[in-house]
Amino acid sequence: MSGDPLVIFTPSGKRGRFPRGTRVLDAARKLGVDLDSVCGGRGICSKCQVSPGQGDFPKFGVHVSADALSPKNAVEERYDRKRGLPPGRRLGCQATIERDVVIDVPPESQVHKQVVRKRAEAREITLDPTIRLACVEVARPDMHHPGGDAERLLETLTAQTGLDDISLDFHLLPALQKTLRAGEWTVTAALWQPREGAPARVIALWPGFHERPAYGLAVDLGSTTLAAHLCDLTSGEVVASAGRMNPQIRFGEDLMSRVSYAMLNEGGAAEMTQAVREGLNALTGEIAREAGIAPADILDCVLVMNPVMHHLFVGLDPYELGQAPFALATSSALDLPARELGLTLAPGTRAYILPLIAGHVGADAAGVALSEAPEASDELVLIVDVGTNAEILLGDRHGVLACSSPTGPAFEGAQISAGQRAAPGAIERVEIDPETKEPRFRVIGSDLWSDEEGFAESIAHTGVTGICGSGIIEAIAEMRMAGLVDASGLIGSAEQTGSPRCISDGRTHAYRLWQGEGGAEITITNGDIRAIQMAKAALYAGARLLMDKRGIERVERVVLAGAFGAHISPKHAMVLGMIPDCPLHKVTSAGNAAGTGARIALLDRTSRPLIEENVRRIEKVETAVEPRFQEHFVNATALPNAADPFPTLRSVVTLPDVSFNSDSRQSRPRRRRRR
């Protein structure tokens, strides 16, 4: 009934209306939301913990009041007393839905854990970190040569390291004398020097010879995912990597929804700041445990992020980023004590945040620029960091242009009928036979295709749960190449396409990709195709706008960056018209280039002033005020694109010339009118 409360689950985006009094766990199960529970709903296992939101959510068009869920009952109160519930958490098996509500399912409550694909790419990086360790023997105090222990330590360090200006971080002073005596006047000092010739500071001190290496953390704070790489600063080796979903997703999947949340809810910005800092600290703890160290062993940290994430993480109001001219509070690189950002690292650790370029092109784009160095390229290269908000760079030795494009979350499985984030059970690869129109696919967690022997056994624990971003891209591109979808994005009927998998779906059609037992199925609908068309059109229009500014019709090389970009097939991306025409062998993946840029800045301090200087030379193009952006966007909604001939693509792929009527009641192919 329309009067029933609306419940929206994040990060899946699944939603539905349920009668008042429905348990959150029951609603999640009916919607196919990935919420764990092993105790039969008795409030014992705590696997079904959820985090309800509160306030205005303009993205979803709802206001969530404090009484959207039932008050804590005796079961929750008992569990909280005995084992403790984190602040704001509820047990899904006990809380009931009373009013419209947005509910976040945290990673630890999901059966199928999200696969955050932001691995560290293999790169040759000059090793010159800001941290160096020095083991020194300090002169003992002498009645004939009075002086403080701190001064004698600094004098010894100056003599041994050759550094002229060394100071001691104040937090070390209270324990300094005990440390010196515990090591029998031999100590190991961690010296932080951000640049050659700059003053140095002792930020950590251990008695005796400290055998552990110094560690640093390179972090990519994305709008959807957080990823971190723990590096040995003495060898440059990546010793551990980890990722998790950004807990800010519950406030909105896209950046402007989060800006709106901050504008409409008093204290909303501070709430999101706390959420992302807690998420990063949880990620830091996870990566430290994997490496067998403590977070307090991490002595340096470098971060990249987009402008909205930057302002929210640092604690700045993102209000101005929600309206033209999208003014930044600051665009300079920041070098701050990590503790001021709420990070649970070593007390003296500094956090370096790369500079922002302008507007909605942030430190993540600067990280990409540092990693891929377009300003040093002899070829004209287009670099696309594909994500919820795409950053695009175009340039060579003669100059670099940059812009951002609001692609939205469709590429990551959101806004798709059977879409989900990348997790075991999600379809990630698709092929469709152009003759039989029959599909085959692969899911995350299995190395077998669906038509190979042993496939069912390989996914016995996960099943087929949905389709992620790379899967939906390949599915739609394969449907276009098989003649199941026309250039406008319409799916044909069974009569038109010759495939019984094309089924009626209201006034349009859908393609049944998979059907399991009990009526479960995964289909590609015309609504799914429209969502991808809007996302890819925004991406292409941004790239085309930079090409206009440069006065070119073709690029010589394309680099796909980002966790999602690393898993896109160049052929399928070009079939959809996500990227401009380019020889397929010239389309490559850079993986998580923003994270690689953060790692370069962590391991090589000379790269920091370099990227700060290069960012000042990059010319920012604002898509929101460019009149041709809308023209390119409209042309780019076609599959591939109405205004791009794609000669390279058409030399290797045949795209059927079909046209379908959008009204399912008329099954004949649409006739073109004579002019």
C-alpha cells in the first residue's frame, strides 16, 4: 500500500514499502538485501547490525525522523549491556520499521563482503621518504657539563645525520628521560623532513636499536570506496593493502547528495566527517593487523580525494561546492598532524593531502596526474578516472586540460534493477552469441563461465546474486552487438530479435540474462540501459569538451583509471561510446592511478613539490558552464554516439542496423519516415 513506510537500504540502493511493524531483517530478506543473521533472529549473534539514518535525504526524497524505527527493546538493551552496540547501531532482527527510513548495512553485517578492487599497481618509484631512522648513542649527563637530555639527543642526531635544524616533537618530551635510560643511552629516532634542506623533527623514539622498519600509509578516499596501501618506507615495498566501502554512502551515493545532506541537516557535515574518519581508522586497523603491526607504528600518511570528500574529511563546509562557481575553501596541499584529523596513527605522524586542481577536480585527479604524468607524454593522451564522479585529463608536453563529469553511481551497480557492488556472486563478465542470442557469464568468486562444467559447484556458496558495474557494461554492449538493442538503447521484442529471452516489461522489453530456481532471475531492463546511457554520456561529453578546447578530433592514447576503470573491456567501452574512438591496443588500464599517485608522494618526497607545481599549470574546464557540454551529452546517449563515426571500432566490430518500437504492443520494426 502507498501509505506504508518506505525503507531504503544502502549501499545496495534497494527499496520497498512495508507495513508498520515489519522487522528490518524481514524487509531486507524480501528485497534481497545482503544482511547476515545466523541466530534465527533471536538477537544473539549480532550479525544483523544496521545503522539507520536521520534527517533529510534529498537524493531519496525522504525525511527520516528519530522514531523511524521502533525504540530499543529488551533484547537489544540486554545485548548492549553484555557485549555493547556501537553508537547508532540497531539489531535488524529486533528493530521494526515505523516510518520512512534509510538504513545502512555496514560491511561487517554483509554475508557477501564487498570486493574493493584498488590493489597497488607495480611501479618503479624513487625511494626518498620523509621519514628516516637513526640509531644514536647519547652522551650521559655529567655534573661538569650540564645540559638537558633533549639537547644532548639533538646534538648527537645533528652530528650523525648532518642535518642542521632538528627539533623534538613535544609529545615525546614527557617520556624522553625514561626512554634514554631504558635503552642505556642508545635510542632510535624517527626523523621527519618533508623536503631537502627543510627543518627536521623527531616524531618517534624507541629505546635501543629499533629493528622494525618505518611504515607509511597511502590512502585513496573515494566517494564509494576507501582504499589504503601500507608501505615499508625503508624498501618501498607494499606490505599490505585493504579497502572498504565509504560509510558516507548512507548519506547519499553521489557527491551532490552529500552536499545537500549537509545543507539541509544541521550538523550533517560534521556527521559525515565523523563517519569517514571512523571508516578510515577502521581500515587502518584492518591493514595494520594484516601486516602484524599496530597503527601507532605508522609514521607517515598521504591522502588523495575529490573536493567534496576533501572538505568533509578535513572538516570544511562543502556548501560552496554545491553551487556555481564551485569555490574551494583551499586548493593548496595540506600538511597537518594526523591527530588533528582524528586519525589513530603514531602521535607525531603527519598527514599530507595532495593539492586540488579546481572546482570538482580534486586531489585524486592530482594523484592521477602524478602517476600518469600526461605533461611528459609525447602522445596526446586522454586519462579517464572512472567513478561516481569521473575526473578527466587530456594533455601532452604542450599542456594539460582537466574537467570532472557527474557520471553517478550506475557504473558501480547502483540504479540498476539487479545491480550490486562488486561482491562474490555478482556477474562481472558477459558474452552473448550473436547468432543464438544466448548468454554466458562469469561471476566474482569463480574462474568458470556459466556454460562450463563445474560452474554450479563453484558458486554453491554464493549463488548468482546480481550484476556489478563491469558486468552491466559488457551485457549492454554485447546486446548491442547481438542486435538485441538498437542505437537508441531500446530492447527489441522476441519477434523482432528472434530471442525468447526478450520478454515484455510494461511498454518496453527486458532481456533475461539468468534464471535460477524458484523464479529468481536477473534481467537487463530498458531502465538499466537508460541509467548507463546517462552515465556514459556524461563521461563522453566531458572528454569531448576537452578535445574541443584542444581543437582535436582524435586522441592518440586512452588510459582508463580507477578501480572500476581497471575492469572495463576497451572494446565494450567503445561499443557503448563511453570513450572517444581510439585504436584498441592504445586503450590501456592504469588501475587505481590516484592511489598510485598517493604512494609515489609517500615514498618520494621530491614528488610533492613537483605535483604542486604541475597542478598550477593544469587548465581546468568547468563542464557546468560550457554550452557545448549539453550538446555532446545529448549526442552521446546513442549507442555508440550519434556524432562520432568510430572508424577504429567499426573496423573490428559489426553493429547491427536495427530499430525497435518502444511500445511493446507493436512488435513490428519501426519504419523510418520519408523526408
